[in-house]
Amino acid sequence: REKLSEVGPDLVEDLSVQILDSWQKGRFGADLLKLAFRGRLEYPQVEALKTGLNQLREIRSVRERFIGPEEVVFEVDVAENQSRIVEKLQSVQLPQMRLTMDKQSAGEVVYRIQARP
């Protein structure tokens, strides 16, 4: 009990910092979703894709997790369920690109991305 009273103020301070950080990042009421896009993408196309994701109000934040020659992976904080996000992504206008869902599992969606003629 004596030890708890010694570390109590530090524990409260640490917890309040973590809560404030989560609130500022918009993570309350949000889930993490991994979005993978497979196909050959140039850097301007990756940026256009990221801009398109940020246009969806259901997506609170977008983080790049992997950028390779044949795949780009983002981690997004979403305020809606996964199926709603998948539905919304189909409506995103991406210049010169077409998205086709390849596979979907809990917490992850993989798309094939192709250049539009």
C-alpha cells in the first residue's frame, strides 16, 4: 500500500498522457484497418491514392506502412465497420487507376490496382 501511494501520482500522470495522445490521434471509437494495394505504382499514384483515402470522412488517419515496387500498404484508423469502408473505397475517384478487391479478412483488405486506359 505504501508503494502504491508512492507511484500513484506518476501512474496517473502516465495514464493521462496516454489518454490525451489517443484522443488527439482520434483513436477513441476507431479501429485499425490494413489496406494493401498490389500493382505497379509510381510515386505520384501512391500520393493520389493516399489523398483519395484521406477524402473519406470515415477514415481518421492514414499511415504508410510499406511502399514497394509492386505493393503499397497503409494502416488506417476507421470510424466505421470494415464492410462500410470497403463500400466507400469503391466510390473514391482515383485518376487513371481502377481498384478491384482481391481479398478481405478481419482487419485487412487487399486490392489490385490497375491503370485505366
